[in-house]
Amino acid sequence: MVSNPHSTFRPFDPRNRWAELSQAERSAAYDNNAAVKNSAALIVERNETSGRLRGTLRAHLDLPYGQRANNKIDLYPATRPDAPCLVFLHGGYWQRNSRELFAMLVEGVAAHGWSVAIPGYSLAPEVSLSDIVAEIPRALDWLAAHGASYGVAGPVVLSGWSAGAHLVAMALDHPRVHAGLAISGVYELAPIRDTGLNNALKLTDEQVDTLSPLRLPVTQKRLDIAYGSNELPALVNDSIDFHEKRAAAAAPGKLISVEGADHFTILEALRRPDGMLVDAARRLLD
């Protein structure tokens, strides 16, 4: 675990010579699936495990929090209604995946008596990134108003992975959120416009300015920022930069490097009851 960002290893960032790169090279700078050679097998294992667990864990599934098709939330209540709750936001560059595919993460914190809530959200290109960002506070509003009736009433740690980590940063100021844990996130959107990811996102100048956490005022709540040491350099540097911005504003939170982890295996640290990120989530309530 890294406590001093100035001692953190920074891999060379291809964005330092962005103007010299082709669009294919720029897209490769954010292509996690291509960067992790066994990503397809890891994704299949994650999805199959989640499918099994989602059907066996004590849960309230597919609860609507909004009007759109993906505006549903899955609740996995702990024994005690006042137990802490991990709210997890999935990744997929705001255009892939769904809440059902991440039920395998429940067991990590549930082993320590926590509840888990996994909201879904709409995806690009059906909606804009502005719309997606706005949906997360609505899910948290719903949890604040209705969670207790389903046995989920404790303090909330808002966590997310990849695009979900970006959404954590954008929703950290919600009154229902006690603290946040952002994993493998993207916090500066401008380079995304120069990649194939923008075919669906169609980011505008205004969205880059208002939806990039690195360009926004710092939220003075605790936020731990985690990344895998074997992740793509753009994501590693975004994590370090975001932590440094927050540290400069005296905002609380740690920078966590999960040694040896890539963009997909880092989720094991939140999936295992003894995982580093399970421990980090629990410490956010200290």
C-alpha cells in the first residue's frame, strides 16, 4: 500500500506523446482486454461465478430505482440492518457489462458482516455520459429512501471498478456516501475522445470539462484510490494524478497499488474475504 505518492513508480505515459500516435495506438492505450492476454478467460470465469452466486445468495434482485431499463439495483442484505453496505458500480467504459456480472464480489465483504448493493446504469450510446453520471445519485437516493425496508440501512462505502471508479469520484459528495473506494479508474476524459471508445460516448468539450474528476473541485470525503501495478500506464497515471490532486487539497484517502494485479485480476482483492481491497473498504469506516 502506498502512502507517499511521490515515491510511487510511474510508468511512461503514452499520452506524453499523444500527438505523435495513430488512432490505433491511442485506442491501445486504453484497451484493457487486449493488454491482458487471458482477459477473455477471466471475464468468462467472473460472469459464470456471478451467475451462480446471484441465484443462491440471500438477495432482493432487480429492484427499480428509475425509469430506464437498466435502472435496477440488486441488494444483498447482511444479518444486521445497520451493517455497513458496499455499493459497487461496475465497469465497461460506460458502454458494456451489467450489475448481474459482478455478484461474485459480494462474498468478500459479506464474510465480514457487510451488506452489498449493486446498481445497474444505462449505457452509451443509448444515453450520454452525462445521463449515466446523473443516474448514480438517483440510485443512492433510492437506497436512502428504501434500503431500510430491505434490511440495508448502515453506512455506505461507494466503490467501483474501471468506469465505475470514475462514477464513484463523480458521486462521492452524495449525502448517503460515507467514503469511497475507486479501483482502476479513468479520471481525465480528454484522451478518450481520440480513441475508438468515443464512437459510443461522443464526448463534448463541455462533458470533458464537467465530467473529468481531475478537472473538478475536490470532494472532502475520504476516497481510497486503487490500481494494479500491471495495469495500462494511462490508468496508473490517472490514479496517481487524482490522488495527488486530492492530497494537495488535504482531502483524506490512500493511494493503493495492488502489486502484480492487472485490470481484471485486481478484482480478486475485493472478491476474497482476505483481499487487500476488502481490508481497505473496511478501514474506510475507521
